[in-house]
Amino acid sequence: MKKLHRASIALAAAAVTALTLASCSAGGDTTDDAGDGEPVSITFQSFSDQPAAIEATKEIVDAWNEDNPDIQVDIVQAPTDSLDDKLTTQFAGEVAPDIIHYEVLGIVPFARDGYVADLSELLSKETIDDIDPGVLASVTVDDQMIGAPTELQTYVVFANKTLLEAAGVDIPTGDSMTWDELDEIAKATTSGDVHGITWGLKSPTAAFMSLGMGFGSEYFTGEGEDMKVDVKDADLEVPNRVRSMIEDGSVDPIGVTQSGSDVLATFYAGKAAMTVQGSYQVANIATDAPADMDWIVLPPLAGSEGAVQAANPQTLSINIDSPYQKQAAKFLDYFMQTDNLVKMNIADGLIPTTISAREALAEQTADQNGWPEIVQSAEGLDGPAFLQANGFVRWKDTVATPAFQKFLGGEIDDKGLASELDDGWAQVNG
């Protein structure tokens, strides 16, 4: 029995007849092959918004359709904004697509409410065995595989090599860099109107929680419906270190109030020696940085537990009411093949989720600036419990982000931060 995703889903169901939606599947036998040997048409709703990624998706689908005349896949392009509301309405009206492109954070509530199929028996063993174990853990909810993970990002440090060398810094090499090393480099490269780091922390929660895993940070305790926020010392390591760098002047205070993309202008202008960004920015920096800028990517940040980060991949899920689950799964097996994942991840500037695709991408980008370090940053991926907490997105947006902003601005101390995070969970999930 499916649960209601939210109170508004009832209204969505009532209004769905007045909406024009992409009708993709209308329920049916979900255990046996449908179509009785006749050609079938499967709808694939994608939210890719980058031109290169849209084209890569089209190429993959076109190649499949040419080789599989009996299982045709039709792409339905979905807007990236309000995707959650769109899916809520589609599921309520039983017009959701056969294949749903989303991310773990977004698809978990729908999976818990019974709207997506368990892929563990639908995908081939070869496909599943190739998935990075930490990534596989992130898409496994209540012992069910809720999506095929395709691509993801990590957080990395981009640096102006010229500024580091001018400050006499020994540029870190190897598999990781400690937070103490980052702090030392930031201090050494801060001089006059140049800061050591510009970091867009307008929405810091995802970065803090992901990078905090390097210190054993978890934020949450319990399982399923019993999960709750319980902030411990390990959870405060990254926020405290960042605030310390802000207070000593090595982090640009203006950048703290901006987005990650906004602070790139400061980095390009030579007013900051380093910037912490999502790894996908490698594609933008390669294109937009000044031609004479000697930029590099430093080794992944490591805490006391190593260079561990959260795996929050984009996913392809199958509508549990699709009459073509087995056919859709065959297409997912195809989409997850090494060459296809490499094509998609290069187009998006992201990191593949399978071992074979990551190795192939590493070989293909070995001589491209920044990519070897970015691929290395994915070696410590793990599936964090917080991705599976009911109400996490609401808590992140309405409680955690404002609390982190107040903390970074000096309005509350770390005890106050812990209290706001703990109490806020009870308030939004009461």
C-alpha cells in the first residue's frame, strides 16, 4: 500500500485531470513482461539541463533505439526546478514516467512511499557488482535498491599555483591533504587584499556534512522513522575549522555570503589563492579561467578518518506501476555500461559511480588539468545515513542552512549551533 508523499498529494491527485502531463505508464502487471512480444515504448524523464549532458543522453538513447526496435525509449525533458512537486503530481495521477532521473536525496521519500521498484532483482548482477560499494550503499534504502546511480560530485580545492608558489608554499601531493595543511596554506597566501580562500557558503550544509565524514561525522542517529539529529563533536569539526579561518582573515568574508559560482570571479581575479567547489566546476574553470592562470586541483581533504565524503549520486529509478519494468531495467543496464557513463560524466563534469567507468574516465582524462585529483577524491565515498532520513531536505533548508549561516557570522557558538540543529529536527518533524 502506497503512503502519501505529503499532504498536498491529495490535492495534486484531484487536479491532475486538469493538467497536461507526459503520460508514460498507467499501471499494469509489474512482474511479467508486458507487450506479449509486441514493441513497447518506454518514457524516460530526464532533468539534465546542461547542453552537453542533454546531447550525451540523446546519443545514448538513440543508439539503444537503433539496436532495440522492440523496446523504444522516449526522452521527456523535465525542468530542474520544482521537480519534486512535478513527481508528486505525476505519481498522484498515476502518470509518472517509466524511468525517473533524479538524485538519492530526492527519490528516497518516493521510494519509502512505495512508488519506485526495487532494482536489486531487475538489474543484471554485472551492473550491480560494478557499482562502487559506498555508492551502492547510498541507493540502498530499507534493503531495496531504489535507483541505478550514474554520476556524482565531490568537494575539492582549486588553487592558483602561481600564488601558492609566490608565498613559498610546499604544494601538497599524494592521495590526500589534511585540514591543517589547508589552514597553513590559507594563512601563508593571505596578504593585503588577497585571501587564502574564497568559499561560497551561502548554502553550506551539503559541503559541511559531506566533508565532515572525514572526521567521522554522522549528525543523525537511529534508523528509519526513528532517525533524529544528535550533533556530536565530530559533526562540529568542519564548521569550527571554517569559522576559525574566517575569523583569522584567511577566508574571504564576502565570499561566505555568496554561492560557489559567485566566488569564482574572485578566484579568477587573483584575489584568492584557493576556492573550495563542487568537483563539477572543473569543466567551468577549464573554460572560463583566464588563459594565463596556472590553476590546479589539490589532493582531497582528509580528516581523522581519511578522505571520506558523502555519495549522493544522480539516479535512474523505475516506476513501480510501469508495465514495462523488465524492459526498462534492460535499458538501465545499457545506460550503466562503461562507455555510456564516461560519456555522461565528462559531459556533466562529474564522476562515474562504477569502478570500470571511473577507471576508464581516469585513463581518458589523465592529461587534463585537475581530473586526476578529482577522480582520486571519489576513492573515499560512502553512503551516509542522513540521505535516508525522512524530512532531511526540509530540515536542511529551513533549519541547518540558517543555523550554519548564523554560526559562521558569529551570532552563535558551536553549542548554540548544535542546539539549533538538534531542536530544529524535532520542530520540522514533530
